[in-house]
Amino acid sequence: MLGTALAGALVLTAVSACSAKDDGPVTLKLVAADYGESDETSSKHYWDEIAKGFESANPGIKVDVEVDSWTDIGKKVEDMVAAGKSPDLLQTGGFADQVAADRLYPAADVLSMDTQAKFMENFAHAGQVLGTQYGIPFVSSSRVLFYNKAVFRQAGITQPPATWNELRQDAEKIKAKVPGVTPYGLPLGNEEAPAESMLWTLSGGGSLSDDVGNYTIDSPQNQATFTWLKNNLVAPGLTYNEPGKMNRTPVFQDFAAGKVAMLNGHPTLLRMASAGKIDFGTAPIPKKDGVGKTGSLGVADWLMAFKANGHKNEIKKFVSYVYGKEHQLRFDEQYNLLPVTQDAFAQMTGDPKHEDLKQFAAGLTNASFYPFGDPAWGEVSNRIKAGIGQAVTGDPKTVLGGIQDAALKEAARVRK
């Protein structure tokens, strides 16, 4: 998602549907991550419509759509590449590993000048590896604090917390006065660990990496952050007993069922909480004693173009079609995500019916991002997913140090 934030996959595999003999149309294979929660809300419906409209306007190009779950897409793409059936386009959560394998066109090769000019600058920059853009931003989101207003009223809380101490105090009141409700949802399991970790480290004055991409996972600031979480939320029973085993989806579901009072969430939770008839509010992420970075975590998902099949011109035509404002708005509105193109972003944030997205949009103006352009990030992210939850139940210094050591080794390996 959104990443951890924001938090579906799409691969375009360009396969020649014909031989030079019959001079038939080129077929682009598209595989994308599924942002839906059921067959009815699957992203496949959207991409099938996009393909149909594009084919109608471009009779010489066919689009074969495949939509896979987030858990399956990475393995499926690797299997396709290994079998000599490289995709033409892939839409998923990261791109640097494909750049390191020398599989992608630079974005400038497959973007028209008009399409290039549409992207918001901070997202285009986040798509770079060593100064060249390969990742084409597709959707974005940020994170805000969600809180249950009804639970707050029961606990005698009049406003959302702005600092960590206020969050702890509110959580204590909820535990004492509203039995059966988890005061704060802390998902540090595989699904959300990078996003939740980065939100807390940012609000504590640290981050997972510095401004030039060096990993800082075990920095003094981050050790202090995880020590605070351990001592102030986990040990007193103000969150789940084992946050490292809690994934985002069940925690979001608990909030939508009235079983969690506070959590960091992305725009998808708006729809879930409304469907659950929760009286909820949103607020900026609380910061340690009022310090910490002022923006939120910016999460982006990406489209990338594979060069193995040589369909650069056909890909460029398809990408231009995909980034038409009406198509971008349709996808973002369906999944309560934020656009990455200036025209769609301006329309969506200026529309009164999207008032609930304005706080997320504000967080993007000075958001911090994962080190998307680092080829090591995919493996480092996996290490964070697998282990950082232990930092709030074990020794933070030891756990963070182990992940930092692994991150440095992986960075050294891929940068040789």
C-alpha cells in the first residue's frame, strides 16, 4: 500500500502475439497488484476497462492484464523473468531491485514530455536511482492518526494526542474506563512493519535512513524510540501483547469494529471505518515532546517498464493513456488513495466530496519516503518486516543493531 503506507500488483508482459509472418498486433502483458478486498473490489475490473479503452484507441496494440495479490506478485514476476517471459510493465511497490538487475527502461524513454510534466516533483525524485528516474509513480498515500471519538468520550478525552506522553496518558484512560478496547494498535508484523517503524522513528527525531541514503536503523534516536514503545505501550498492556505478530489488515479491522481506539492509518481505513459505522476522527501523527519531522510518511507504489521485449514505443503509448487525468482519478477515488499527477491531485484535493483526504494530502507536501532508489531496500525492508517487532518486546539496541548490520552488508553487496 501506502507503504506501509499506503498502504495491489500489475505486470505488463510484452509478448509478441504474432510472428513477423502475420504482422499482427503487439501484445503487452500487464500484471498489477490488487488493491481490492474482494472479487467485487478487485483492481482487475479497473485494468480490464483501461485495456479495453486503450485497445479501442490503438488497434495495433493488445493488452493482456494479470492482477495478483501483494503476497504473490514478486515471486510471479521473478518466475516470468526466469522463464524468459519478461513483463513489459509492472506496477507494484518497488523498483530498485529491477534496476539493479538491469531490466528497466529509464522513465524518460517511456514517458512523453506531456506525461513527464504531470508528475509531482517529490515523487519523480523518489523514483530515481543514482540520478536517473526508473520508477514511475502510480499512486500515493500518507499516514495520519485515527481515533475513535466514541471511545474518547467514554474515557473523558476531549482532543487527540499531539505528543507521545499525551498518547500514553490517553491510552491509560482508555484501558481504565473502556474495557475490551485496545488503546493503541501497533502493527509491527510483516505487513506494516516498515511503515509503522518509520512513522515512529520520524516522530522521534530519527529515521530508517539519512538524507543521502545511509541506513540509520540503530541510531541513538531510534533506540530511544523503541525503548519508549516497549516501556510505555507494550509493557503496560496499552497495545497488543506481541506487536511483531500483528499485521495491518487485522488491526485495521479491529479499528473498524470498534476494538481499537487509536492507530496510524492510511486513506483505505476511511472507507473501512465508515462501513463499520465508527465515529472517528483524524489528526497529525503525535511527536515526541513536540519534536520530530513535521511531514508524514509518504508511501508510493510504482509502474516500471521492462526492456527485454523491445516494446518501448507501445509502452509509451499505453503509459500516456494510463496517466490521463480521468483514469487516475477513477483509480484513486475507488481506493481512497492520492494522485501523483498534478492535474489529478489538484482536482481531487479541491473537490468538497474529498474533504476527508485533505489531511493526507497535507502530509505529502513535505513527506519523508523510504529509500526506494536503493537496490538494497527490498532486502532491508524484508529484514525490518521479519524482525523489528522484537525491538518492543526484547532488547531494542540488540534487535536494531542486528537489522542495521544486515542492512549494511546488503548495501555493500548490491553496490559492488
